[in-house]
Amino acid sequence: MKYLNALNTIHGLGPQKMKILLDFFGESESVWNSSFEDLIKTGIGEAISNKIVFEREKISPDEEMEKLERNKVKAIAFDDPLYPPLLREITSAPYILYVKSDLELSEIFSG
């Protein structure tokens, strides 16, 4: 989750490009650690590939997760069973939903 969350902070990397990257690499950590050349191979284009390489140098996945925890924000990834099923059907559904709450996610989405 920490790499997916970190990738989600990169402006211009929307749900459709995220899907392409995750389909190509299989997991967000592999996307995060990929080279510029490998990012280009996905077909997302040079501009966003360059942006990913440049921006990730300024982003700490661990620090981004700590920010969420410190602010009591929980993240629900697209493949999480708690992700709303109807939202999952939308073509450009976000890959992460953020919920600010003191409750556990299962309490929020139960019922």
C-alpha cells in the first residue's frame, strides 16, 4: 500500500495510467522501482514516465504512510475487499480511497 499511496501523490498519474502500470508490472513496488526505460515500455508516454522518475526522488513512501496514520486517514486500495463494488465498475475509478475516521474501515463499510 505504501508504494501505491506514494505513486498516488504524483500529479498527472491518474487511474487509467495507474491501471496500465499495475497491469504491466504487477505490483506498485515494482512500478515505484522501475527504470525510465521500463516505464516507457508500458506505453504511458515519456512525459509521465519522466515525471514519475523525477517526482519519486522527492517522495518517501514511508513518510507518506506516516502522514496518513498521524492524521487518522485510512486508505482503501482498488483490490481491497472493502472497496465499494459499484465504484470498482467505473472505468476511471480511483485506485485509492481515503477515509478520515477514528473507526475501523470494516465498521465504516459494514452493512
